[in-house]
Amino acid sequence: MAVAGGVTLTSPQAAAATCTAGTSSDFNGDGVGDRVIADPEATVSGAKRAGLVRVVLGGGKGVSEISQATAGMSAIPEAGDGFGTSYAAYDADGDGCSDLVIGTPYEDVVKDGVNLVDAGAVYVVHGTPTGIGAGSTIDGYTQAGLDSATTTEAYDWFGYALKAGTTANSVPYLVIGVPGEGVTSGGTTYTDAGCIEYIQGSTKVSLSQNSTGVPGDAEANDRFGYSLSGTNRYFAVGAPGESAGDLEFAGGVAVFNHTLSGGMPTPLVGLGQDSTGIGGASEAGDGFGTSISLTGYRPSDQTYNSDALLAVGIPGEDIGTTKDAGGVLVLRIQPSGAYTQITAFDNSVAGLEGGGALAGDFMGQRVAIVNTDSSGVTTSANVRLAVGEPGRDKAAKDAGAVHVFRPLDADLGANDKLLTRGSGLPGTATARDYTGVAVVAGTSYLYVGVPYSKETATSKGVLYVLPWTDVDGTTSTGTTTNKPGSDGLPDAGSVFGVIG
């Protein structure tokens, strides 16, 4: 059970610096980035699928392991908690050390003697100059403990998705997805309509599609808050269960900016495949917004990243009679909420590596877009999009793949790369590896987790770190492989390699 409590996020200027600020995901504040790798199905203290998170400190300074068994936690490991299902890093308290937010959406919470199954909890583990984990201050929150205006309920999945960062005004923000939240409207409660908890400074607000100005209507199974992404100016919320008329699970995405108005961030636009200017059409089961990713975009008439590029995964998209082949959409978002489709594509586009769209590829199950150079005007050469295709049968049934694109290219096939294990990625492709379920794009590196690896050498899961220059073919630095039992990582785990 998580301990309820309050939270206020302060600006970086509000606390005395004890670490060297300026590097993201730097939990010991030494100026070197650290790596977070989750295993939400790991057995901890005998509790199966309780979950844990490992932090690989940069510069070879060791590995920290964090779980609900870590001293200072307000809960204990329990079967099926899923600690580490989601995580995000940012400097919540302004001391110069990054802090780690960890979602535990399947945590059971006891309230008034009643066990609320899968209500969910979130933990903030504060970084210190000596590392993170043991010795850290750890704050634990239920939904009502975080925001007293809400109620903790069974099956809310509080913490299923997380996004954290700093606004353009240097104020830290945190967004928490609660896709199982029931939303009441007009006297009717809509199960799994979903909501988010948004925190910026002293502002804490719960938002659903029933909130003022938020696009869409709260309906059963919308799962608003299932996916999240953000930049310093914008954030986006996926609702892959959103209906389009009678078409269930067609999906939708809402985009906000961080400017507070009326005690809440400003809603900008709601998007779906039926939106004006977007190619394709909504269909039942498309799952538009199952995965979303934002990155900054600087137009030629601006001196900063005033806009954003939004990538949307549509893994349930049918291509003709080819079921669940999947697809991807990329949009440019402007400060007014105006949007422009940059590209919409699937594997049937001529010239792409991999040989066309196949049933069950689930292209877009994960998307990760990044502007690798945000210091100047955005160009095609600086934007990368990694797309997970976990059902692709490249070398074995459901071995999976990660497809890399330059989405601003006029010809998507000119520079695309299909990465599979044994071809672009280390290892040997094995049936049901589902490569592509865990993908993160950084400015210098592409991170590919294979938590369900069936290969003998990596049967507990694995994470690959590839320099973008290697993916491009301009260098041959080589891929870094993280797996249990090597480089200081304990030789234990179940689905090591969950990232993002």
C-alpha cells in the first residue's frame, strides 16, 4: 500500500544546488547522463512480477537497484505490482540532481479497510551526489494522496504512463496517466474513460475529456492517459480507446501547452484520423495514439523551437485487407494549435526496407521522434523517427523490428533502416522476441529494449544502445549491450529492457 501525501514541484532556483545541473537523467549530478532500465515483472523478495528498476550511473560509477524493498519506500513488494511499468526523470526539487519518478499502476491500495485492486501508485526517488536508491528520499503517492480533489479507486491504473520535464519558463512539470479512471458525466460513470494528473509548481489538477476545453467526450474505454509525451512547450495525451462515432477503439490524441489558464494547462487541439487535413479514416480497432512522441521544431522564421513535431502510432491500422499492419502519422504543431500533416505512412510505401506491409506487424506500437540538433533551424537531416514493429516476422515469427526514418524527407525510402536482431542489432532473432515494444530516441543515441528476448544469451531481457551516426552508417562505433549478469548488472530479472 502506498502512503498518501502532498506534492509541490518547485522551480530550479528555489533550492540550493548540491549537484551540477544541466544534464538530463543525471541522478548523481556529476554532469554525466545515467541510464534507467526497468524490469516490471521481476521477482522481488519472493513476490512475482513485483518489479524493479536499475540505474546505470554514467562514467562507470556503478549500478543502483530500486524496488519497493528499497529502504525508505512506503510500500513493500507484492505480486503483480508492476513497479517500473513507467518512469520519467527530471529535477523535481531543484537541487541539480535528477529525480526518478516510477509508476506502479497495479499497486493495490487499502482504503478504509477495503483493498482497492490495481488502484496504482507513483514514487519519486530523489537523486543525491552519491547516487540514487539507497539513501535517497523517497516520496510515495496514491492518486488522492497526490491530489486531494480526486479519489483513489480500484483499477484506475494510476501511474500507467508518465512524462516529466521543465517548461520554457524553467518550471518542472509532471504528467501522470490514469487510463482506468471512471469519469462521471450527467449522472453516468464511464468506466475506463481515463484522466491525467498534471502538476506544475504549486498547480495540481486532474483533467479528463469532461474537463473544460479538453477535446473529446469522456466515454467508456477511451483510456485517456494511456500514452504521454511532452516538450518544454507542449504535451500530448493519447486515448487509443476513443470512439469515432460507432467505431470503437479508433483512437485519438489531445495536445496542450504548459501555459496555465484558469488553473489548468491550455488545451490546443484534438486529433484523430477523421480530423481535417489528416490522411486516412478512422476505423474500429485502429488504436490511434497507442504510442505518441513529441520533439521540438524550429521553423526558419523563429529563433527558438516554437513548434513541435508529433509522431502518432496506429498499430491496429488495416492496410486494405491486411489486418493490423499498422501505420504512423507525423504532424507539425504550432503555438495556436494549428497543425499540418508532415507525413502519414505504413510499410506498403514503395521503396521501404522490409518488403511491404504484413498482417500483425503492429507498426507504430511504439514511436520515438527526436530532433538531434535543436540549436538551429530544423532540417530533415536532424530529425529521426524510430518505429516499433513488434509483430514483424523478419527472421522468425513475431521476432519484431525497429524501423528508422527521416520523416521530413520527401522520399521516406531514401534513408530508412530496418533494424532486426542479427541485422543492425546484435544477437539472433528468435520467435516472439517482440523487438520494437521498447524504443527511446535521444539526441545522440537510439535505445532499443528487447525485454521478451527468447535468445538463450539474453533470456532475461536486453537493452541495446546505438549511436545515431552508426545507424546512419557514418561511423562504426558499435552498439552497447546492457543485460543482467554483465557490466555490474545483477544476473537476475524477467523482462529487463523496458524503457520509455
